[in-house]
Amino acid sequence: MKGLLLMAAIALGACAHQVAYVPGTRIPYSASNKSVLDACEEYRLAVERGDVDALMLMAHKQYWEDSGTPTGSDDYGIEGLRNVLMSRLPKASDIRYSIHVCAKV
């Protein structure tokens, strides 16, 4: 009888639901969660490398920057973004960009 109870307990324990997490995080695994984290990592690496082409591929065609100022003289769109990245990124050296991902509980 004890052996039967032990076997039943082991069998039930083996069926317990285990949550899979995206590797290196405490975020429940799903294809969409993994995809978002992969995109964030691609962005982070492109910034560290100063890869203007990769960053431009990630930018939306309707990108618009208003610089948070009331005047429109400093606003720019997607081509302005390219100009900003091409002029500023080469001036930076040894860029370190870290992203901390937290799962909302």
C-alpha cells in the first residue's frame, strides 16, 4: 500500500505544471515575449556598435522627433534621424548600453 501511495505521489509530482522562462529572465516563455526580447537585444547591440544602417532598419518610416520644444525648427523625420545618427554616433567611443528586463508580477 505504501509503495502504491509513493508511486501515485511521484506520478502526480511529475505532472505538476512547470513554467518555462525566456532564458536569462523571469519572463514566462512565449514566442511573442521571446521576439520582443530578441528585438531589444538587436537594438542594444546596434547602438553599441554604432550601426546606423541596422538602427535605420528598426526605425518606423513615419519616425518623427519634435525634441520636446514648442518651436518646430528643430523637428525632423526619418531622414533627419539618419543624419543625426551618422553625425553623432561616430563621435562616440566605447558605447555601453544595458537593458534590464523585469517581469511584471
